[in-house]
Amino acid sequence: MANLLYQQIEMLSREKHIEPEIIVSAIEDAMVVAARKYYKTEEDLRAKFNPESGQVDVYSVRTVVEEVTDPKREVTLAEARKMQPDIEVGGEITAVKPTDVLGRIAAQTAKQVIMQKVREAERETVYNEYNGRVGELVNCIVKRIEGPELIVDLGRTEARLPKREQSRLETYNLGDRLRVVIRAVEKASKGPQVVVSRADPMLVQRLFEMEVPEIYDGTVQIRAAAREAGERTKIAVQSRDKDVDPVGACVGMKGMRVQSIIRELRGEKIDIIPYNEETVAFAQKALNPAKVTRVQIVDPETRHLEVIVEDTQLSLAIGKKGQNVRLASKLIGWNIDIKSEEEKRQEIEAQMAALTAPGTPLAELHGVGPKTIEKIEAHGISTIEKLADMTPEQLMEIPGIGEKMVEKIQVSVAAHFQKLEGQAAAAEESAEPGAAPAGEPAVEAAAEEAEASSEPAVEPTEAAEGSGAVAAPEETVPAEAAEPSSEPEPPAQEPGAAKTEEPGAAKTEEPGATPEGEA
């Protein structure tokens, strides 16, 4: 019986990869729970497994004290010496509890406790094992598909391949064998969750370690890597031996080494870049295949770079949807701003124009005392325009200027610009009435022309009435055709009327009209 029970314990420990002592402890705890449930007692119960006999004994334990406060857990020294004469205060008196009376319900309870303890021990073992293997390359098999996620079998446990850790170029089916890298191990209520990845840059590094012996033995090191899974990867390599070319070692003869990795990644593009300790030189290499004109460090604290390229190289440096510059920024760990030479030239011209543009001196700012103006000028602000561009936080950095003074300065600056706007509006209004005198001669000329054109319409009619002619008023008779007539000549007309009659007659004479003299 003893050998059989202990053999079962050892077999279970080998199967679950846990220590036999953990299973023995689980059995003892299970017997304590079963006995407590059967005896319905609050006594301090303990169990002891005997590997030789295979018996699990349950004891009730009471502590020896001078004054008893809990009779179920404590006993006086006098009563304890009746059972054990040499016992002292602080010792423990044990009493065996029969276990053969435990029935089926107690046995079922013990079984549940044992399984729970073993399961917890197994989870803890799995967590400790895989938590130390984060970043390791492992082989797995696609076991099932749960929505966008994949559940893969690692052998001892299952792992989860989330959607965000999958490559865009890959499709997966049940039973597919994959190479993945362990990304993280998370503790959950149902046990440890192992998260694996096909999109992590660590996968590319591990594949290079497998394919390139120089990387495996440490001659060539991968110093940095940036990846957008399914699209492109950039890695920076450095050689510890001056006779070994790091890029050539990774590429291999006729590209054989890197091509095997590209096939494993389903055609993902890989850029291999030599690492450089100097940030400027490293940034120039990181933006390959674009040719960089120059690199300038804008702010070392915030790690900000400005890169200038030729106009024809701007789109190549930025890459498709900004991919090239984004990967280069991740690779070197700096923020990169890319500008063409034309954009940089325009920016410099704008800055020069702003520096040379005249400004309003601070002395013309009303509402601010001369001492405050001196403090502002000592800070390098000499014009009202520059003062208006400053934020309240920047103004408070000036020694001697507080919150109230900042508000006073802002009010004065706003009043100054409102005054300038009012002066500009008044100048525009004063310019509008000045245009009327220039237009008066044109109005007078138009009026005279209108009067001159209206006179011929009346005077020819008066001449026709004086001559007694039967013709219609609009039909006028020319002066040369009226001479042969026997009728007396009409009274002499005014010079102005004779002059205006001929143009009017020529204009109003109808084609079928006949002069009176000829009739």
C-alpha cells in the first residue's frame, strides 16, 4: 500500500513537472479539510504523511499556557503534565483523530483539495519556467482559432498569439508549424497566460542568430532593431573584430543568409545598417536608401534631429506613409524632422526677415512702468511684437515679474494693438470722402452732355411750325431743298438752332421721305 501510494505521487510529480513534496503537502492539507468538515470542530488540526506506511494521520494540537482563554486550542500546564510530565509552558500537546471514520463525502472533499493544490503548483511551475524564457525563439503548432486570436501548443502549455502580434502578410491554418518568440507571461485566474509574437523585432534578431554564426558566437552584435511586421525591418549591426564586415556577414554569399530569413518572414524587406556611436552618422545611415545632405542636432535633451535632403530625395527619405523615417526614428531613438533644401531655405529667409523687420520699442507701451520695461529688456525682449509672442509662463521666468504684473503687461499689449487697429480703420475712412472731388468734373461733363442732346429734340419742331409745313415733326427739311419753294422764308432762327438742326435732320430722315420743294 505504501509503495503503491508513493509511486503514484512520484508518477504524478513527473507528469506535472512538480516536486513530490508539493503533492504530499496537498494530501496533508486535504486530510485536514476533510477531518475538520467531518468533526465540525474549531481545533487546530494538522496532518502528517508517513511514506513508509502510507498512512496519513490527523492530530489536534493544543498549546500549553498558564491561563487558558481558548479551551479548544490551549491547555493548562497541570493538565498537560498529566499526559506528558516533562512538558513546559509553550509546548504542544497532540491528540490523534481517527481517519477511518471519514466517509465518502470527506474523501470527495479531499480529492478536490488535492487536485486544486496540484493545479496551482503546476501553474506556478509553468509561470516560473516561461517567465525566464521571455525573448526566446520557440516552435509551436496552431491548435485552434478563437476569433482574431490563435491558440498555439508549446508542448507543456498553450500560448496565445493575439491579433496585434501577427504579421500582416501571413495567414494561419490549423496544424501550421510556426516559429514565434515568447513576448510575455501574464498571471491570470485560470493560470499563467503565455503570449507569443510573430511581429516583435526580437523574432528577427533570433532568426539572425540562427542563420549567422558570427552573431551566434558574438563576433557581430545586433545593437538595435525596428520593425513594422509584414512591411520592413531595419537592424543595426556592429562587429567586434575589425576584419569582419558586419553587413556582409549578415547578408551572406549572394544573399543566402538574409534570403532564408526573408522567406521565414513571408517576404518582409530587411535593411541591414552598420551601427555608429555618433548620432549624426548613424542617422544618415538609418535613412537609407535616401541620400542625406546634412544632419543637425536641434535639442539633445529631447533627442530631436533635423535632417536636410535634396528635393528629389524627400519622398524617398520619408518613405511610403512615412515608414522609412518612422523606422529610422525607432532605430536611433531620436525624433527626426525631414526637410528639403528648398523648405530649409524658405525657413531661413523667413527667420532673417523676422529678425530684420522693424518693431515698436517697449518705451511706447503705455501702462507699464520704466523699471518693468528695463527688466524685460534685460531679458532680451526689445520690441512690443516680441513681448506679445511670449506666454505667461515665459513672462513669469523674468526676475521681478509676478502674476499681477503679467496680467498688467497683457492688458497693455492688447490695448496697444487695439489702438493700432483703430488708427488703421480711421485712415481708411478718411480716404473714402477724398475721392468725391476727383469725380465732380466727370459728373458735370455728363450733365452738360445730357442737356446738349435734349435741345435738338425741341428746336426743329418750333421751326417746322413757323414755316407752316405739313410734314410730321420728326421729319425735318434740309436747308438746300427749301430754297426753290415759292412760299415766304420762315423767320431767321437763332445761330444755335441752325447749327443743331442739320445733325438732327440727318439722323431722323426716313428713307422714303420727299422734300417739300420737289413736291
